Amino acid sequence: MRFKITPATKISLSLDRSAEEKLLADVTIEERDRYLSRWRKFKALNRANWLGIVLVLAAYFLVRLYASNDWWAVLVFGVLLSLATSVWLRVLNCPRCGATYSGGLITIIQRFSSLRKCYGCDLTTSALAMLEKRGY
């Protein structure tokens, strides 16, 4: 049996971001500044979180390799940095609706909430990134 692909059966896998570009096209200057400020804070906290994870992994392997007590301080600092930035990321407020971006403590208890989309108004982090790419 041969499977023939026609234009009607093709699956489009394009990465069309035009909907995200149109989403924030009509924001005012004050809203744009607030959105960009929140996006930059999110990026900085996310990078600090990953730095904490890298420090934990590096210190763990260096403790195992060199057996020095100096690496334990780096390990503890990495764990504290990762935990603090994770909590801080969870309590950031949405620049559009003002709700906690992750949905707050209730959604963390019910399910793991992603930080890609606002729990209240569905503002995505990719839309905020698109706003920054426009060069404002």
C-alpha cells in the first residue's frame, strides 16, 4: 500500500510567529517599558538559576574528584542560589494583568505550572521576547 501525500494531507511545521508579533503591536510606551522590564528581570533570574545548577553539578564532581572541603561551600552557594531564584521566578507578577505569573502557590500544589505563559491572561514569554527583538 502506497501512501500519497497531497496538499490537503500535508502537515505544516512552520514556525510562524506572526500571531505573537500582532499580540503586542498596539501596546503603549509605558506598557512596553513595563513588559521589557519584566522580561529582562525574568531572563536575569533564569540565567542565575541555571548558574546555580551548574555550580552544584561542578562542585559535586570536583568534591568527588579532589576531595577538598573548599568545594562544599561552592556546592552550598549553588543550591541556595538555585532555590532562591526558583522561588523568585515563581512569584514574579505578570506585566499585563498583575497576577502571579506562575499562578501562585495554589497551582504549584495542584500541578506543576510552566513559566512560559501567564496563568491569568495567557501572555507568553515568547511574546515578550519578540517585543525585545523589535529593538525597543
